[in-house]
Amino acid sequence: MGRLRRLSLALTIAILVGAFCWGNPLLTAHAQPVPPSITDNSEQITIPANQVDIMPLDIRSNMPLTRAQQLNIINRLTFAPSRVSQRIRVLRVVNAFDEKDRETQRLDRLTAYAIVFNYTRSITERFLVDVGTGEVLREEVLLGRPQPSVEERLEAARILQTSSELRPILEAGAVLEGGFAVAGPLGAPPTNRYIQMQVLSVDRSSMLRMVTVDLTTSTIVATSNLS
């Protein structure tokens, strides 16, 4: 009987301690789920820069940026006076602290990296931006081909849907997949922005077409008939 009472008392204490910890935000903060990172830049910019709710500048961590913060940066980069006459697209905006850049770790402000493709100049750029003020702290040209944004894939899909050859296939239920950054076909301008799309059968069991889209000129530059 004594053993049973001791067991019952231990169980009661465990329940009380658990309830206290659960109700105490300082003790349960570590258990809260972390919001997923947002890298989709497909939405239109509709938030005026002067109305965006910016996080305090002294908050510097690897937590994802809010959608409002991302749109504010996209807005400022896209409509900057030095680039207003150029056609650019912000492919992604991430917390610069995520990149484990020693320089950004020394900064006393929240910063973000914005990866931008400039269709006018045919270059990829990376901007280090102060999230609170929108100030560009550093910019550099990147080599290679960054993977397309959702917005670019949607643009490529719209170009395919206007093709007299592909429109009937797509209207019959064919499925679009892929959307990878690739080199252009032989003879095409090497610095243009190319995306490769796959046209699959309705049941996705076979590939009907392999299509390369030039996003710089908004045209289809290569089509392989695989059916």
C-alpha cells in the first residue's frame, strides 16, 4: 500500500509540473513551431513602402522574413531610380543571417539577400539590403544560372499556352512540369535567360515535348517532339 501511495504522489507531482511548464511561455518557447521560409515571389507588389510593418532593427536571427518585408525589398529594388528603365525580377529574398556570412553577422541590423536577374543587362545580381530602411549595403554580380522563381515558371507556362503548336495539346489535358534554368540552344544569345519545360501526357506516363523558353525575349526557342 505504501508503495502505491508513493507512486500516486509522484504521478500527481509530474502532472502539476507539466501543467506549470506548459502554461509558462518562457519554458515552452523552444517547443513552438518555426514558421516555414517563404521564397515565392510570384505575388504582385501591392504594399506601399511607407506602410509596411518592419521588424525592429535590433532583431537579428535566422528566422524567415515576413511576406511584407520581402515585398518591401522587392518594391524598393524594382522601382529604384537607377533601375526603373531596366527589366528586372527579384527571384528570392532571404534573411542574410541564414547565409552564415561573417560580414552580416557583425552588422547590428536585420539584413536580407535579394537575388535579382536583370533581363536588360543579362546578369544575375545579389543585393545585401537593410530590411528596416531598404538601403542597399552591398551589390555584386553572380556567375552561373540561378534556379527560376515561381513567377518565372508561370511566365514560361503562359508563353507555351499561346503557342499554336502547343495550345491544342495543353487544352486536351497535357501537363506542364519542370522549369529549370538551362543554357540556350546553339546559336541563341548565351547571356539570355532560358527555362526548360516538359509537356507530359494527361496521365503523366510519357513526355510529349521538351520546350526551351527564352524569358529575355518571351519566345519559344527550341521544341523537341518526343511523342
